[in-house]
Amino acid sequence: MLILGIETSCDETAVALYDGHQGLLANRVFSQVALHAQHGGVVPELASREHIERLLPMVHDALAEAGLSAQAVDGIAYTAGPGLIGALLVGACLARSLGYAWGVPVIGVHHLEGHLLAPALEPDAPDFPFVALQVSGGHTMLVEVSGLGRYRILGETLDDAAGEAFDKTAKLLDLGYPGGPALAALAERGSAGAVEFPRPMLDRPGLDFSFSGLKTAVVVAVRGRVLDDAARADVARGFEDAMVDTLVAKSLRALRQTGIDTLAVAGGVGVNRRLRAALAGAVDAAGARVYFPRPEFCTDNAAMIALAGHHRLAAGEREELAVRARARWPLDELRPPGQTDAVR
């Protein structure tokens, strides 16, 4: 089964072709970073307009890259939520239109389900069950993944997501947008231990996260000070170390509490070099295994959406013709294909 995947949840326009036997045949992403950097953050209306301009030509380009025609497509999967509602509607409307024109089934995919299944895009994929650390600009959570649609949230952030905290701290340090990668690059020049920040919620049981206090600690540290390059690098390093230590400690705690020996990392913050190194060392020392998708499968992409859609369509799940898009869509509402309505 050949699936066309479409991802337009925020500021990346992405298209992919995934075949159940041959794997990923095309994977294209257009980033809107340069557009939104002029405004210091994502402007939803501009994001939607850019999706409209880019999406259909990218579908044609993906088919050409794979050497296929539209007639080869067996189904279409698109991101139905959560995300920016205008951006989601662009992808949803095109997916529904192409599905009607081509006479193939179309299914809306939960963005986070795509991320949770993204490790399966790699040749060495984790077996179920595993614990997923989903860590991105919009979400930070630990999830027990027992199978397709079988997700149990073990803990989640009570306020800012990790990626949000990265971006807000970067803004305090005048690093521009997007701030996360710039802060990580600056932290490489900082000295470990020069500036210490709290490790939030590690002194209490449970697997929830909270990063607003860490962000406030950075505000207090830089308030009223003129920081030279070395001082800014030390602040960045202190913040990143606190964030990494917190994510690693909670991940290990989740493995112990569930008795599962496999951790998979999902989401854009999973690209962070220091986080990957710390998790690899700590998980190995605990006698467990950790899986990292390639960076292009951590950030928003259509390959993960095509993969998730393939699994659901192959299991017989179908939807009616209505366009579906949800700005908010709790992960715990998802069910395995056999436990959903035949037509949603």
C-alpha cells in the first residue's frame, strides 16, 4: 500500500510517500523559518498562506522523485491535529480533494501519533512496548507505547514545553528565532557549572514536568546585567544542562516504574546533541536501550504521518468525506483501529 503523507500543522510544509514493502520513497520538507524569523515567531496567517503556495507543487515533486504517477497512490494521510487550525485546514482540504479526485481513502492522523511511531522509520526500530520521550516546542510528555493507538500518558508538562522554554530563554539572550538551535550552539561555548539552575520537580515523585520555574530562574539570573559573550554562553550552558538533567532523570524514572527496558525519543528537541549523549549514557548504564530517529524524523515531517496513516488504513480504518481539523486533540482520545468506528 502506497500512502501520500501531508503535514501542515505549523511552520513546515511537508510531503512524503511511504510504501508498506519498500519503505520511504520520497520525503520533502519546506521550512518557513526565514519567513517567521522576521516577526520573532510563527504568524499563523502567514504560515497558512505559505502552505497554500507550496503544498500542491511539493506533491507533484514527491511523485516525480519516486518516479510514480498519482494512479499509484493507494491512500492519503494528513495531519488533522493538533496544531494551528488554519494551517491544518490547508493540508486537510488538499488531502480530501486529492482523495476524491483519485478515488482513494483519506485519513486524518494525530500529529503526536506520527511522532511516537517515527522510530519505526529506521531500519533498527524498537519493538512494542516502549516508553517514548516526546519532547518538542509544543509538547513534553512520557508515553507508554504498547501498539498502534495504545498510548498511556505517564507524565506531561504542567506549563511550558521543553521547546518553548528553549525558545523563551533564547529570546532573553537575544538569540533570535528559532531560538532552540541557537541556544544549543551558544551552550557549546559555555562552561559547565559556571551558572547553576534548578532541576524542576526532581525532588518529588511522579513523571510530570514543569519548566516555568527554570525559565524564571534564567530571568532572575540575567535581570539588570550586561552580559558579554562568555557570560551569555555560560547562562545558555547552565539552562541546557538543567533541561537535559531533568529530561534524563524523568525518562529513567519512567523506565523503572513501567518495567520497560526500551526508550524512544521523539520530537524536535530530540535533535539536541547534549540530550542525545546524556540519554545514551544513562540508559545504557541502566541496562536498557534507547532509540533516536534521524534528525529529519524528529522535527515535523510527513514521513511519520504517512507511516501512521499506512498502519491505520492497512488495518481497515476508514473515514467519511468530511474535512477534519482540530487545534486541540488529546492523545488519550486515540484508540487502536479495531476499537474505533468503521467510519469516523
